[in-house]
Amino acid sequence: MTDTTWDPSKPILEIDHLSISFFTRLREIPAVMDFSCTVMAGEAMGLVGESGCGKSTVALAVMRDLGKNGRITGGSIKFKGRNLTTMNDEELRHIRGSEIAMIYQEPMASLNPAMKIGAQLAEVPMIHSGMSKAEAWKLARQIVADVRLPDPDRIINAYPHQLSGGQQQRIVIAMALMAKPALLILDEPTTALDVTVEAGIVDLVKDLGEKYGTSMLFISHNLGLVMDVCDRICVMYSGEAVETGAVKEVFDVMRHPYTQALFRSIPLPGADKNARPLISIPGNFPLPHERPPGCNFGPRCDYFQQGRCDAGDIPMDPVPGGDRHETRCLRWTEIDWAAPPARRAVKTKAPIGKVVLKMEDLKKYYSVSTGAFGGGMTKVVKANETLSFEARQGETLAIVGESGCGKSTFAKVLMGLETATSGSIMLFDENVQSTPIQKRNTDVVSSVQMVFQNPFDTLNPSMTVGRQIIRALEIFKYGNSDEDRRNRMLELLDLVKLPRAFADRMPRQLSGGQKQRVGIARAFAGGAKVVVADEPVSALDVSVQAAVTDLLMDIQRENGTTLLFISHDLSIVRYLSDRVMVMYLGHVVEMGTTDQVFQPPYHPYTEALLSAVPIADTKVERKRIVLEGDIPSAMNPPPGCPFQTRCRWKSKVPGNRCETEMPGVRTLAGGHQIKCHLSTEVLQQMEPVIKVAAE
């Protein structure tokens, strides 16, 4: 059912002074207040902000899917001129899925595990437009090809579990496009994906938007991604829109203190952990029922004026000369936006000491049965292949690569959670390669600790924060009395910059960033010398990321800690690390200092990784290299070079060496190592992937 009376020169989506509350037994919780946003036909609008700011709530309100306790308490949402807030279920059923479609963060939440992909896709036009089964399957195959999936005939006859995460997300996008909707809502559609897969999905979304003329509401906390996909942006803070306008304008001529603070807390090219450290936003995000009077951002704002900024509600104010550019700030005309930040303290570089960890020719193989219940053939999964490197005291070594490349397996072997198949791990002159954690002595266990990706899973929900840290101190046999341990626990809270009163709090009373700090405090309880940080900031908001990375660096400077930083976020890696190790399918394909790895010559895989990273800076030019296909299975790796199935430089190598022969490690100038068949002459011809345009 399409609305023939709608004029395409008018907005396709018009949200006007929208307020949404959730009702609990105790109170009304206002989630979104006075929110306005307009999306024109064919336009992509990015909705950005930190978790809890109300982005997803707005999207669910457009779908009229707020659940039993969510209610629109004011304002209106118009789609093609028709008010969605007053429609009944029957009218909404005609619009949902056919005219407005939504893509969620987790693809498996949208797919039925018991149905073939083709049947799930064909259902959409059969339900919405009464298409015949044969026609619907034909359209399904066509759209699977449109979303650039290889071998569409195999894919439509496959089940969801037979596809990788990136392929599943493409199917969900295909499903949303089956009814050719006029408006597509994407809620963090690439958060769970690798950067190389993300780059492919982003290009796909842009191309399909142009092909089908679809308007988009793109929700993300990644400003670089929004710059790649969207024409316009709306920045949200604590339930309100605080700034909106054309993407380039808001990025270059920002006129709200929160937008400015967000940009100062993300590692753009040029940030340096010592000379130009990131500036985290002070204080914490307010809870919905504890918002301050006046400006919500007031308590955390550098430009706050008492008696003025907290005197009453602040309306959106148009910025003259802009393209529908507006800001919710009373003082925006008085602020010197070009002034450099005052609070940036220059840090001293931590001295790099002697080698504390050395791995040589480490291999980790798993035996996997191919039968359903343990029968059948046994196959070998080569998770790590001849891994060799060393890490020094006070150094940050970053380990990067896509999911499935062996980063976390290597971390488990180092921690003693797994034992290596062969090779040696020398930790402070002791070989721990085949010693599982149960047999390691307390000193070794306390000296190597881990900070995990998700702080929610690593804390005991029924123990206070203080008790969890004291428990670690007891295991490490610290101190002679409970009082010693309690004092050390309070010192550790000071170390991670948490108030001492938090010792008596339960984990549920803490935000994600605060929980991650408790995880870090616990890791340092035994005086850890080597800390493995496995994606420690990927689950956190950008402003919290800045504070947590800064904290890790401060602790490293103070204690001379060796930090092994596992990440797929190359912006953070460039900012934090001294050296970088790039892994692909169990192999180290490149290793060198951060400057060496981030400048040509690159390994072809590193080049593709760097080109895929979204950068929230309009002055940066990026060469786009989108890798075709997924990482091959470690159970069935390709012959020759592990990367040859996706490499764009393969034709530069004479003969078919890439397909038959494993390349050796070559050492270039300054100890820079690359595992590649390309000749030195070809490597020297490589151009930078990221260029910063002159001012």
C-alpha cells in the first residue's frame, strides 16, 4: 500500500517535538524529550550519541514498537505526511516491513535458524504484495546477488548457521530491501563485524540507497561511519537532539560543546598519547530520572554558566548561513570555537626496558571431529602458525586482525588457559609454553593478567566491587591481614580513578566504563607486569574509551607494565601502540613500529585493513580497498600464502608462487617484517592509504 497523495519534495519522515517515556512501578522514566528531526526523500540521516541517549528509542518509536511500558507522551511522527502516532494496528501492518524496514545490530535476532535463507526472503513479498512463490524465490535470488554475496544459488538454499556474521548481515539487509521500502532504519548494523566486512557493508548500503532511492535513518556511535554513509547528522545527548545539520558542516563548524567534546575524545590522525593525548569528557552521563535543570550537558560542559545555563529549558537555535544547522546551546555565539583545548597535559614517554616476554615458533592446533556426535573424520584447526615475537617492559604491542585470525587463541595460550602445540613462551626467563594455569605458581599467574572485552561478563553480580578486588588480593597472597588487603583495594580504586565509596557498590550500580575500570583494578591487584587487554574498549562509548585508554597509559607509565593490546580498531591502535603485529589466519603477516606499519610499504592485508577504517575527519582522504570474500576457514586454509584468495596484488608476483608457496618473513629497513612474495621494487611503489589534506 503506497501513499499516492504524498509530494516527494516534502519530508519523508518528520519527527516533531517527540517525547517518549517508559513507565515502571516506581516512576515514569523520560527517555526522549522534545526531539525533532526531518529526513527528506533519498536522504541518509545519521543519529549519533552515546549509549542511553535515546537513539534506538527514537527508531523503535518510528516503528511503533516501544513494548508494553513505552509510550509516546508528546509530539508527532509523520511518514509521508501521515501521522504514525495515531494509526491503528491494521494501518501500521501495511506500512511496517513494506514501506518502513528496520535492520538490527545482531543479524541472528532477525533470522529464523530453522528456515532456509531463500524461504525467509521470499516470505516478505509473498506477505506484503501477494507475490507468487516462484516469483518471490526469483526476486530473492536477484537481491542476494544485489547484496554481493557469492554463489546466490548456494546461499538461498543454506541455513543461517552456515553463513558468517558478515554474510548474515547482508541477508538481513536483503530481507529489508525485498519490499523496496521508502525508509530504511539501520540500528548499529556493523558493530559486531570486522572493519573489512564493515567497509563492504557500508559501500553496499550506500549503493543500494542510491539504486532504490531509499531514505535512511542510520544509528551509530561511530562518527567516521556516519561520515561515510550519511548526508546529514543529528547528535543526541541524554534524550535530546543537541546539534543537527549537514555532516560536513557539523564536523567542521560544530556549534555545540558536546559535539566538540566528542571529537576531542576520538583518536583522529595526529593524536599522540604523549604529545597530544585525547581529552575525555569529565563526569558521567546523567540517568534519565536524574537529569540536571536547564542544559542536560551543563554539569560536564567547559562553558557552563550558573544561573543561565541551568535556568530553564533550552530550545534549538538556528545557526545562520548553515544548511538547516541548529544547536541547543545558549552560549554558542559567545564561544571561541577555534581556541585550542586548555586541559591537554603533555605526558612523558614511558621508557622501554628489557625483554619480558618472548615467543618463538609458537603453534597451536586443535583437533576437531567432523561427525555430529564425535564420530567421523578428525580435522586439524591451525589457530596459530609459527608465531614469533618479543615484548619489552613498558611497551604497548598491538595485535590486530579480523575475527578468526588467532588473536584470542594466542592470548589464551599466554595466560595458560590453553597449552601450545609446540614452540616456546619465555616469560621472565621461564618457559611456560606447556604449563597450564593450574600448575603455574602464584607469582607467574599474578604477573600476567587479562582485561576482557565485556566488563559485564567478568564481574560477579552478587559481590561488591571492593570484595571482588580483595578476593583477587587473597588469591595472590597479598599482605598479612585483612586491613592490608582493604587498604590496597582502596589504593587500586584510586589507581583506576574511581571514588573509594564504590567499594561498597554492586556491579549493577556501575556504568560500562566504571565496570571496565574495576576489571583493570583487579588485573593490577597482583602487581601485573604483563597485561593482555582483549578489545578492552570496544564495548564502551567514545568518551569513556578515551578515559579508559588514558588510564591504561597512566598505569603503564607508573608501573612499567607491558601491554599486549588486542584490537580490530586501528584508530585506537595507532594512538596507543609502540609496535604493531598484524595477524591473518594464524600467521603474523606484518610486524614493526606503529609508524612503519601505518606507512607504506604495507603487507597487502594491512593496506586493506587501514583503508577500511572509518575516520571522522573531513580533511582525511582514504583510498578505498574493499576485500572480496571472508577469511578462509582455519580448518581448510588455502594453499600457498594464506591471504592469496583476497589479495589485489597477486598478479604482481610472477608465476603462481602465491598459490603454491608459503612466503617467508622478510626484514625491511629498521627491522620492519613482512611475510609476502612481492618484490622490494613493488613494495616501494605502494602509496599511502590515508592522506591528510593540506589546510
